[in-house]
Amino acid sequence: MLKCNFQYQHADFMLNVELEMQQQLLGIVGVSGCGKSTLLKNIVGLLKPTHGSIQFNQQILFDSQQKIHVPMHQRKIALIFQNALLFPHMNVQQNLCYAEKLIPQAERKFQFNEIVELLELTHLCQRKAHQLSGGEAQRVSIGRALLSSPHLLLLDEPLTGLDQQLKQQILPFLQRIKDELNLPMIYVTHHLEELKYLKADILQLDQGQLQHRQNPKGLIIE
């Protein structure tokens, strides 16, 4: 599915990634500044590795020796950030359709009505971004990413900044995406309990290295 073997020279450290993802949901935990977001940005194409290769579904996305670097918009990978980043001049339906209209009909993995129903967005479709709660805005952001028809979904601490009540509202939607859409996902977070809720396979990023290790207290301390 996803195979990474690359290095990226961060300002503070060298990120070394050896990863072969075969499971549907992979969770990655680690302290602030350890390279979690940098890892995802290399996979999606926002950053370019210093050396190595990235391959997804038999397609080479990056290879330093072969001088291959597939542009982000051609990778069929969606990245959801901590902040929803919705278009403020558009309502919810327009934000969602912005992603969908870029995909030819024959290549669409998910349909508008399916995603709106899955994320319970029907009653929000005519609202503008400033009229949404943090949890609602993040659900719209997730829906927009899904309507771009990705083959891989990357989530960069999607619940950061939300209070505990809102987190508990959004986690079931992420569970539904996992169970009903069968979409491969990499979920980055500080909080191990989010990954345990989603029954993810978990790796820890420590000093630029991925390790099979969990914090028994269930929380990565910043």
C-alpha cells in the first residue's frame, strides 16, 4: 500500500523514515517538534525528501535516484490540518463541492450526498464558515477532503484545539469513515487514547525515528 524509505533534513534534526503500511489505519504519536507533521508533508508532496523514495499503490511518488517527484495534486492523497481552513466566502455546500468538482465523474470515489449524510452536514449546508463551531468546521474540512476522492487520507492532529466534548463528537465520525469507507488513513496525534478509540496500529516518532512503542499512560507529554 504505502512504502517509505527516506530522509528529510529538518532545521533541528534528520527525519529518517522506514515505513511499510499495509493496514487500514496507522496512528503515529510523538512530542511536539519531533517531525510528525513533517512526515505527513513529505508523503503528500508539500515537502521534498532529502534522499530516498516514497511509493503508494505501486506508483513511485518520489525517488531521489530516479529523479522522480510527483506533484501533490497528482498523488491522490488528502491532508487534513489542525485548522479547518475553509473558504470564508463560501457556504458549507460550496466548500464541499469545490473539491468534488475538480474530480471527473468517473473517478469519484465518494458522492456528495453520501459524505454529507455520513458526517451529518445536511443542516449546515447553507451556513458560512464563521457560523460553524470548531467541531462543525472540522467535519466540513474532513468532508471536503473525502470529496477530493483520495486513495489515502492523512490527518495531522485533527482534534487539536477542540475541547473534550467536541473531540468526543468527532471521533465517532472518524470511526465511521474507517468502518464504512474502507479508506486507508494515517492519523497523527499527541494523544494515544484517540488512536486506541479508533483501534489503530500505533507507531511512535522519537528523535526522527519511528518505533513500535506506546506510552502506557495513554498520553504523550509535550
